[in-house]
Amino acid sequence: MSVASSTKAAQVKRNERETTATIVYNALKQDIVQGVLPPGHKLLIDQISERYGIGTNPVREALNRLSSERLVERVDQRGFSVPPISLEDFRDIVNTRCWVEGKALEESIKNRTEAWEDAIILATHKLKNTPIHFYDGSNADDPQPDNSLWEERHRIYHRALIANCGSKHLLHFADELMLLAERYRFISMANSYPRRNSVDEHQAITDAALAGNVGQAVEALQSQYRLTLKIYEEIMS
């Protein structure tokens, strides 16, 4: 085999491994966020490999990636595990999100463009027309509702709000915080029936942002995050 052919074959193999690692990364992330893999659960590479029918190398790569995003805890000599959750941690996440995304939204409004406005309008429309399935607690044997489509469109909506902030580092940090918050919001949403109206909450943010009212838009955004925290505090108490 020529050097060129050997290099190409190695590249193809590497691409296949990266694709497989991304698949297991997404599967693990979903299972951690939705509580399928509970806080404190040890993430053994061989077990995960068997669980998802994937080789150990892609599993290790996925765990390292999740560890860098703080969705997986890595302890020397002890391996990987799902991080614990606590009220103190969620308060910290919410407060930091309020600071980070408040500033990012402020800058996005100042840098407003027609494309930015169109993206928010479209994201708001899609989110508004995606129902949330609540768990009312009437039957303890009922499975947790599937809100995967709503979650996806919710991420797109909040990313659209701050997309014009002009800082890729700020956006990256906001994405990490959003992932960390999703674990707690999943618990909050599953137990918040019928204590909130997310359609009105998001519409208030959209209206203020499109009107160019920085103070009102930031307050509406931060109030939504703090309401999620308040519901979670009530659940924990």
C-alpha cells in the first residue's frame, strides 16, 4: 500500500471513530440530562460499550468530552461518574446564566440585524407550537414524558436570542451552562404541572428583544431562569 493510500485509510478510520464517539456522546448526554443515568452513577467504560453496542475507544473519547463540559465527573484512579446535583450548585448555575446570557442578550440587541430578528421570530414560532408534556404525578408508574423535540427547539430559541453578541467565547460558555442547567430543568419541568406558562414567558422575552428594550428583555430572560430555580427549590423542600 502506498503512503498516500495508507494515510487516506487512517483518515477514514479516524473519521469513523469520531462519528461513533459523537453518537455515544449524544446518547450519554441525553441519558445524563434526563436522569436515566442518575447522579453518582459510575460510568464504567466496558458497561457503556455494551449498553450502546459501541467499542471502548469511542466511549472513552465521549466520556472525556463530557468531562470537559462538566456533565461527567472524572476522578483520578476512580474513573468516571455522573456528577451529583445540589440546590447550591443549581443556584450557582442560574446566577451565572443570568450574568452571562443577560450580557449576551444586551449585546445582541445592540448589534441587531434583520437576520437575527428573523431567527428569533422563527424560533419563537416553532417553540410556541411544540407542546410540553407534563407529569402530573397522578400515577407513580407513568414514565417521564418525552419532551425531546421541545428541548431541542428550546435550545435553538435561547441560542438565537444571544447569537448576535459578537463573542464566540461567550456563546460557548452559554452553551455549557445551558447543558448543566438542563439536568435541573428536566426535574423542574417533570414536576411543575401546572405552575407555569412557558409560551407567555418566551413571548415576553421575544417582544422586548425585538422592540429593542434591553432592560425589559434581560429582566424577562433572567426572571424565567429564576422561576425554574424557584420551582426546583420548592420540589427539594
